[in-house]
Amino acid sequence: MYKIKLYQYIIALSLCLAIVGCKAPATATLNASAPVPENFGNGTAKDSTNISDLKWKEFFKDQNLVDLIDVALKNNQELNITLQEIEIAKNDIRVRKGALSPTVGVRAGAGIEKVGRYTSQGAGDASTEIKPGIETPDPLQDYTIGAYANWEVDIWKKLRNSKKAAVNRYLASVEGKNFVITSLIAEVADSYYELLALDTQLEIVKQNIALQTNALEIVKVQKQAARATELGVQKFQAEVLTSKSLEFEILQQIKETENKINFLLGRYPQEIKRDHANFTELLPAVVNSGIPSQLLANRPDIKKAELELVAAKLDVKVARAEFYPSLDISAAFGIQAFKPSYLLTFPESLLYSLAGDLAAPLINRNAIKAEFSSANARQLQALYNYDRTVLNAYFEVATQLSKIENLQKGYDLKSQQVAALNKSIDVSNDLFKSARVDYFEVLMTQRDALEAKLELVETKKEQLNAAVHVYKDLGGGWK
């Protein structure tokens, strides 16, 4: 009767432990993300044609640039580092998957123990008769060979959710690699177009130096004929020296840009093969931006943020499951004896065990609560990061589309300005030769023409780069 009541008390206590253990704090409430606008602020057009669907080898027409990007995708160190992060994430899946299966091992051991004669164990060992003629050795030896197994039963899907979180983080690392690829392609293209622009600016400066040198010779002749002064000669001389100084500045910029490209390609400095044709005649790619909702499927950084959000939600479930009782099953089977010769004596040498352990946190759960709160905070953090990534992607595309439109208008006007200034140079030279204008007007006309030509080249570079950026911002390049 007493034993029956004791069992009832134990069962009642176990139920109380389970109920208390199952109490967990509430999960943080996630607010729905704001919907993406229907267009990029460029009207009400809803054409889904999107240049991000083009492979990068189809988007870029310059074979030299294509070859450079090919090398960068093979050798770039940052990309290779990202590939190793993918391997790390893949191995983490294997770790989480392994936790779902029982742990099985083998064990072999030998030991010796001497206890006091006047102790309960010593008295028991001395008075125990195993078999007639078999004495218990003193000190007592122990030899064991066996197998053991441990298994945590995944009652609350804690281990499965942990594995799913690892899978989502692995997929997020793959998307991170894709984002590195598209960013790398855009960076190589930017630097390549900058190099072409610098080559063109260098040629313009050299032409300007020749023009200014010719004007300097004219003013020297005029000085000899008393039609100009030493002041005019020195002004023209200073202008030539300024242009030559600018030439070396551009040469330094070319070297720095070449080094930057070689660094992106993961190699030591060497000449960058490029076409020295008329840079200003290059046409930027035709841009089809599609609709903003396509960003969610095309942008690797958005998909990465989305997968990290899913993983963070699963982490909350894992942390919540820590409040619930856990069931561990352990088993062992083998042979054990105090002499090696008795190990194969059956069934006396056999050992086996099977146990189930149900445990739930009851008191001092602060560590579990803290981890649950941290998981909730990381979940909110992942949500805010996702919203920020989507918002940033939208504004990047909208900004580049506006920039392309305004750059085209600015380029048309600057082209007209350069054409007018080229004519004014010829006119000013003719008037200067006939002494109808002074040297100051000639100098200012040449300076204005040089600045306008350099600005025209810079605008062309920005046009080409803007097309590359909108291609990247729409999610192109990694496919």
C-alpha cells in the first residue's frame, strides 16, 4: 500500500514538472513588411521586361572587359573567401543533422580498485561467493568491452528546427556569394570604363598641350615683332606647364586604376588590355527596369536577408523548445569481469542497460529565458534588416534610373558646348594673329575648351557606369 502511494506521488510530481517546464514566454510579434511600390517613380509603366535576366556575357559587349571579368571570377580573393563560408555553412548542416540520430560508440577499459575492508562495499565484496573455487581478487580489477548509445528524442522538433535553420543559413551564404559576384562584376566594369575615360582625357590633354605650344610659339614671334609683350609669353608658358602637370596627374590615375583592376583580378600588376577607340562614341546599354516586385526574386542580397529571417524564426522555436521537457534514451551492452579469462563466460559476464530520462527545467531558468529573449531580438533584427535591404534596393534602382535620364540630357548639352568651344578656339587664334583680341581671351578660350572636353568624357563614363549600376541593382550579373 505504501509503495502504491509513493508511485502516485512520483507520477504527480512528474506531471507538475512537465506542466511547469512547458511554460514559455511569448514570442515577439512581427509586423508585416510594407508593400513594394508598383513602379520606380518613372511613371505608371508596368512592363516586366528586365535587363537583369541577361547573363553578364550578353550584357557587356566589349570582349576585353568580358575577359577581365572572367579572370576576376576565378581569382578574386574576396569571392574565394565567400566560397569557403558556404563550405562552413554546409558543414554546419551536417552537424545539426547528426544531432537527430543516436550516438553509438564502443568502449574498452581496464581498471583496479582497492576499498577499505571495513566499509559497506569492502564487506560486501569479501562476503560474496561467486562460485565454489573462485575467489574475489583483492584488489578488485575491472575489464570491460561494450557498446553504448545515446539518443535525444526530438519531441518538440527542437533538433529538426535547428537543422532547418542551418539549411536556410547555408542557402543565405549561397545568395551572399551571388551578391559578391554581381558586385565584383560591376566593380571591374566601373574600373575598366574609368581606365578608358582616363586614356581619352590623357589624349585630350596631349592635344591641348600641342595647341598651347603652338600658340606659345606664335606669341614669341609676335613679341619679336613688338606686337606682344613678355607678359603674354609668360602667361602662355605657364598654361603649357599647367597642362603638362595635368598630364602626369592623369598618368598616375591610370596607373592606380590599372592596379585596382589587377587587384580585383587577384594578380600582380600587368598591362590591362583595352580598346583605345573613341571613348565618347560608346553607347550605354538600353535599360529595361521591369517592376519593383521583381527585385524580391532577382536581388541576391534581398533573398539572403529573407533566408536569414526564416532562420531567425526557426531559432526562436528552438529556444522556445528549451522550456519543454526533454527525453533522453541511453543504452549499453557488453561484457565485464574482474579477470580477462572470465570475459567470455556467459551469461555471467554480460552487461546491458536501457534507461529513459525525462527532464524539464524548473527553477533558475534565467539562462534559458535570456537565450529566448536574444533569439526574439535577433528575429526582429533580421526582419528590420530585410525591410532595410528591400528599401535600399528600391532606392538604388530609382536613383540610377533618374541619373541615367539626367546624364543623357547633360551629355547632349555638353556635346554642344564642346562643339561651340572648338569653333571658338579657331576663331580666337585667327583674331589673335590679326591682333584683334589679346592673349587673355585666347588663353581663356583654350582653358574653357579643355575643361569642357574633360567634363564630357567624365559624363560619358558616368553614363556607362550608371547602366552597369542599374544592371547590378536590378539583380543582374550572378545568373
